[in-house]
Amino acid sequence: MRRLDRIAGSETMAIQTISELHAAGVNIKSLTEPDIDTTTPMGRALTGFNRSLQHRLVGLIVGTR
């Protein structure tokens, strides 16, 4: 893909979509963002870290309502 923000409308949706694609055996590699590459161990680690941050952010938002 050209840029990560093209896969979904928000970061949370993008991380969820990437997770679903990964579960289906699809790897993601951004052409303009070198850190977004689930074909490498470091790329998978960074994707997992981003996913963890998004879950924490959602938890904080839900907790303030």
C-alpha cells in the first residue's frame, strides 16, 4: 500500500484491519513508511506495539465517559 492512512479512516481502524489481514495470512508493507512492514520481525513488533497503544487509548477514552 502507498500509505497506512489509506487502509482505514482512523488509526484504530487501521490497526484492526492490519490485525485481521495478518490473521488471514496477508502481510502489509507501506511504500512510503518504512517502519510499516509486517514481513519483517521488527515491522511485526512495531505493529504490535502500535496495536497495544491503540488499545490503551481506547481504554482511556471509554474510562472517561
